[in-house]
Amino acid sequence: MNKPAETGRAVFDALRSRLQDGQRALRAAYEIDASPNRLLHGRARLVDSTLIDLWQHAGLPADAALIAVGGYGRGELYPYSDVDLLVLLSAEPDHALGERIQHFIGQLWDLGLDIGHSVRTVEACVEEASRDVTIQTNILESRRLTGSLSLYRRFIASTTGCFDPEAFFHAKRAEQEQRYNRFNHTPYSVEPNCKESPGGLRDLQNIIWIALASGLGTRWSDLARHGLITHEEVAALRKNERLMQQVRIRLHYIAGRREDRLIFDHQEALARAFAVKSTKARRASEVMMQRYYLAAKKITQLNTILLQNLGAQYMPLSAYEARPINERFHSVGDQLDIVDEQVFERTPSAILESFLLMEQRPELKGMTVRTLRALWHARSLITPAFRRDPANRELFLRLLQEPRGQTHEFRRLNQYSILGTYIPAFGRIVGQMQHDLFHVYTVDQHILQVLRNVRRFVMEEHAHEYPLMTRLINEFDRYWLIFIAALFHDIAKGRGGDHSTLGMVDTRRFCREHGLAKDDIELVVWLVQHHLTMSQVAQKQDLADPDVIHRFAALVKTERRLTALYLLTHADIRGTSPKVWNGWKAKLLEELFLATRQLLRGNTPDQLLGISERQEVARQKLRFFGLRSGTEETFWKELDTLYFLRHDADEIAWHTRMLYYRPRSEEPVVKARPSQVDTGIQVMVYTRDQNDLFVRLCGFFARMGYSIVDAKIHTTGNGYALDSFVVMDPNENGNYRDVISLIEHGLSEKLRSEAPIDAPAAGRLSRQLKHFPIAPSVSLQPDERGQHFILSVVAADRPGLLFLIAKTLTEHHINLHTAKIATLGERAEDTFLVSSPDLGNSAKTVQLESALIERLKI
């Protein structure tokens, strides 16, 4: 380190040793007493003394000051938190002073501190604060460490003088709303951020900042003294704040750096740090995370109450005239209010009525604080007798039947534990994690996301996003029945066994108790039983196969069932994770729905067209492109029945236009076009057949970073391979048109080359897979006709996975006909139609399955 003359090596080394020894001592003490305050304030004091000593040796002017801001200004420092500083100057620095300040900051980094700093005059601070609420917040918690006291006092007087508490309140509330948007308004993601997520420490800090700006104090007890919260709520705040502080401290120590996300990598270690034990049914990390979610839930409740009370300082409800709604409720401004605190005790059914009124009255934007408090305490009134009361059952059904408001009110029902108390089975899945690697929410939050998605289908403002869904649901009589199916479809998760089957019992009981008609009960129960079926058929089976459509139609039996299942399936997949849904899945579901609906109506969908009908539709398309009648015949003579059954008329016409004049091409023909659903690229490859062709193609696409989502492999009568693919960018960059020429040229060159097959580079495994590995499974079963075999593979998804499977099939002389690739988050569920004389030999089959399992291990 280059040290200035003013600061000797011995002084610097002594400061660094003192800081390191002090931090080790603080950690050791924390491991004994687990006191967050002692650690946070102790580290702040330790850093204070280090910075003050270094400042004194730095040769900085006497009229400058060193100010702690942000969390450090609050006197709290987590183990690896930033140390936020303001170097306050009386005038703009000259070059020499600027260099001394930079050297001082550099020394702080050399000490091992993460420094966030700014260098400003008082006038610059006032100007910046007037434009940026973050700067205002930092100033609000500032404290002088050392340097000019008079300059600091001028700084406080100048910045306080331009402070507008009401504007600050509105800015911080808007800031919180934006932060909530980033986290989908939920604390219940499976890897939450204990600082920034809803229910995290930032929610608590936000309240204190607003209270500070409003002159209401700096502690929870100060807010209680002003009547903003009760003493019981103060106790709850302190308890849950302490837990969040401990979580953040432990995360920092586990990661060895600043880390605020409860990522999978750290959840088990965090559970051990809290001495949480596993149970027979759940990992220790799941028990720990449920404790975290309950704390976050309580913090969001109290945050809502406090924000409303703080807002009332500027917009008091007393200024509004109370307008009666009925003998139990009135409206105050745009808030629903109870007439007195005993309403729910006198009339327990008013608990559900309050949510119904919120749905029925669009002018109401929320509930008053006393209503929310009363609801929280009233949850104990929801007893078995309450649940048996016909009036309450009717009220709950009406919550589902109203034309608006389900999304917000069911979230509120869950937030205040009314939903889980009214439906005990729902209460058991609140805060329950899902380690299937594609759900990014807890079970209860996923269910509410699905309910929201179904609800959006009804709303005109979302019709441009889901035009078919909107039309279907608005034509569906009693569409609220799908809301019930959404509410119950995953309610049996975590019990062991098939949750679809177990959930049917809860669903049937609920529907019977709530007086649904027999046909409606059967529909809802059937939807819960089969809520996974449509996605499995669409993503894993060959939709060009007429038998697939016939079997699915025989299962659904009626168009009403089909429509309801389509709507629920669409909403369910979209409610798992943004990564799981894509346009290709949407196309497959829509294709299955439309084909099955036509069949149920007595019509013949394209999938069920005979060869002559498909050929005629393809001929019409060829005529549209200017090809003379009969042009296609020479090429079509080389294509067998299977080709025309597996490809739709559009694909047949496209292939024909590209190949009719070169059926015996000596050069590979590679053509690509944007997928017909505007997601991904369709690629056609026509070349002389070779044993390792599919392996080469898989390797090429993997090296380009593309995922194959669909493949149809065909060999013509004249010995050519005619293979069709749909490929997608897993990162969904979407610039597909820009790479069409690159694919056509690059793949043609690769097929001309005699170079040996080069495997794609192995990619890094995701964090989820490291902690929740997927044991690969392989199933090989004959199809119903007995002509081919269906190979099903489940494995951890990673780059080059399909290449490994293709290579193994080639080595065992297996012919591949079609491939359906389904990726669910980190989990790949792929289905292949294969054939080989060897597959009739059980020993050969076992060898193939064993080889695949070995290749798929990670």
C-alpha cells in the first residue's frame, strides 16, 4: 500500500488489526448470545472509532466533517454491510484536497470495509436532496463522526429547512410500491430477499423513516405513544424485526459477504444456524422458511396499518363524513370501516361480509386500520360452527361469484389468515415451499397467482393479452366454478401421495357443504383431478397423432369440461414461474384444445384429416405460392404415410416449396423461418441420411445456445433424412429473424464437414439443482399399436442434455422418429418415439436404460 507521509505503516496496521480483532470478537459474542442489537451497534461503534482515528491522520482540513449516513448513520452495521459516508466540505475541493480525500477513501477499502461515499458541500447536499428521495433518506439518518461541528450544524439546519414531510411520505410510499412490483407483491417467493422483499427489513425501515420525517420519533414505542400502533403490535414488530435481523446477520456470515437473499444454497445452513430440525415430512430448511414467511406476513400486515395511520397525519379520515353502508359498516373517504370494534363479535358473519363489500363497491380502495386490526383478531371466531353456518357458506360463495375484486380480496383474506382459517386445508399449505424446481412461489401464493390469472381472463382490459381465453370464459356459464378449482387444485401438496387425487376429497367436501349442484360438483372435482393432464398431453404426446386427440376427447367427454380445463391449465402454468411459460407451450395447448373441440362437435380437426385431405390442403397452399398443379407429385412419391400423418398441411407445403426441385440434392438443404407462433424458429434439414445425423444437429443447436422443443425425424424413400425442428432461445432474447441466415449457413457447413462430432461445452448447473438434485429416470414402453416404443426421460436440465440422449440412442442403434421436449424450470421431461429390432429384447432394453441413466447423472 502506498501510504502518505501523514499516516505511518504502524498506525495503519494497528487500525486494521484492531478492526479485524474487534469483528472476530463481535461474531464470537453473537454466537453465544445471538443478540442482533449488540452486534449491529457494536460493529457500528467499532467502525466509528477506526474511521475517526484514520481521519485524524489523513491531513484533511479542520473545516471539513465526516458524516455517517444510511444504515450506518442509524448506528447499525450488519457483518458485511456497506459503510455509507458523506465527506462534507465548506467549499468545492481543489485538486490537492480531492487527492487527499480519494486517498483517505482508498485506505478505508484497504482496511477491508465496503465504502459507499459522496463528497459534497452543504449547498450541493440541499440541491441533491431536493431532487432525490434517497438522498433525503440518507440525510435523515445522518450523524457526525468527526470534523467540524459548526459545518455539520449548518448542514442539518439547511437540509431540514427544505424538508417537506408530506411529500416525503408520498415519495416513500410510492417507492415501496415500486419495490413491491419488483417482487410481484409477495413475500412468498422461494428465494426471498430478507431486506427488500415485501415483509423484509426495508418495510420496517420505511416506517421509521416516515416517522422521523414527521417528527414522530425513532422507535416503535414512540409510535405507540402517538397512538399509531398498539402495545401488542409493538411487541409483534420487535419480535419479527429481531428474526429478520438474525436472518440477515446469519446470511452474511454464511456467505462470507453481503448477501440478503435466502437462496437455496444457504437455506439448509441457515436452518442449522437457527438449530431448526427436520421432521418426517419436511426438511429443516422448509421448517425454517415457513417460520420466515410467517414473520414476513406479520410485517406486511403491520406495515399496512402503520402506513395508513401515518398517512392519516396528512389526510385524516376525520375530515371525511362517514357514509352508512348497513348497520355494521360505513365508508370513510375511500375506506371501509366498521361502526365499532365489537362488530365481528356481535355478528361473526360480518368477517366475510367485509370482503364482499370490498368486491361490490369499486369506490372503496381499502379498509381502515381499525377494520384490519379487528379482522386479524376476529379470525379466532371462525370456528367449526361458523364454517357450518349456511349464511357464511353463501357469503363465501358470493366472494367467488362477484364480477370483480377476487384477486385483491383473496390476497387480503390470506394476509389476515381468514382464508386458511375458513378452509383449514388451505391453512396447512400457507408458507409451504415447493422444491420441484419450477414453482417460484410457496403453494398458497401459487394458488392465488392461478386464481388471479383466471380472473384476468374475465377482465376486458386484459383481452388483448388473452383474446381466446377472454372469449371462452365470458361464454362459460358460471365461470366462477373455475375459481373454486383454482383454489383447490394444489391444496393437497405436501401430504404425500398424489396431490391431485387427495385434493379431490377436499374439493368434493367443500362443494357439497356449499350447496353446489351435482353437475357443478363433478366438474370442479374433475378439474382438480385432471389439472395436470392437458399440459402433459400437449407437451409430451404427438398432437399430429389422431389417436392422441381421440383419447383426450374420450377423457374430457364434453366441451364444457374441455374449456374449463384449458382455462385452468393455461392459468396454472403461467402461475408457476415466468421461466416456465412461453409461446410454444401456449401453441401446443391451443392446438390440443381446438382439435379436441372440433372432434367433440362432430367435426374433423386437421390432426384427424386423412392423407388425401391433408395433401389437398397443402396443394391449395402451394397454388397460392404459384406452383403449378402436379409440381409436388415427384417429391411426394418419396414420402410415406407416416410423414403425411405427422406433419400438418402448412409444414407439408413449406417442405415441398423448398425441396420439389431438388429431391436428390447432393448438398444439404437447410431452411429456417420464424415459428408460426412468433416464438422460436422452425428449421428444416434435408440431406442424405446418416447414423449420427440427429446427434450432429443436437450438438449444433446446443453450441448456438438454442433449446430444441420439438423434433420430427423422417427418412424418405430415396434415402434422405427430412428432419424438422422448433428451436428457442432459453433466454428469450427474441431476435430470431436476425439469426435465420446464420443457422442456414452454419448448419449447412457443419453437415458438409467430415469432422468428428464435437460435443457442446458443458454448462454450469443452477444453484437449485446443486441443492435439490433430480435423480434421472427412464421409461421405455411400447405404444398402443405395438409398432414403436415411447421413451420418457426425466432429468436435470442443462446445456447439451439432448445431445447426450441422442448420442446414447445412436450408440445403441435406436431409430428416432419424434421428440417432444418439455422444460419445467430446471427439470426436463422429454418424450421420444423410437424404434429398433433390439427393443424387443429385454436385455438390450435394460442396457439402453442403464446407459441413459448413467449419462444423465450429474
